Amino acid sequence: MSDIEFSKNEKELIVNKIKQYFDAELDQDIGQFDAEFLLDFFSKELGVYFYNQGLQDAQAILSSRLDSITDAIDDIEKPIK
């Protein structure tokens, strides 16, 4: 897996959410640099867990849909005499 990278707009939105969280929940004002540093840390060190969970969720959905398709094919199969 390559490093998780966000577009400039996504990174700006996430950094603002981090800053808002620190202000609202921890009553701390962190600067832009600190929020970006924290985002980079989370992306590098923790991002793989979220990425892998997303893949597992997608695989479960795909498996469920394939089972449904297989059942539908079995339903229309013609008997052999």
C-alpha cells in the first residue's frame, strides 16, 4: 500500500476538523502546523487500519452480492433430463 495522500482541499478540511476538535473537546488551540503534523502522523501510523477495514467491508459487500447472483442463476437453471 502506498502512503495515504489527500488532495489540498481534503487536507485543509481535515486539518480544520482537527483544530475544531481540539478547541471544542480539549479546550486547546492548536496551530495549522501542529494540526497538519497530527494528520500526517495519523495517516502514516494509523491509516493502514482504516484502509484495511475499508477493504474488508468492500469484500464483504462484494461477497454478499456474488452470493445473491449465484442464487439467482441457480433459480433459473433448467433441469437436465
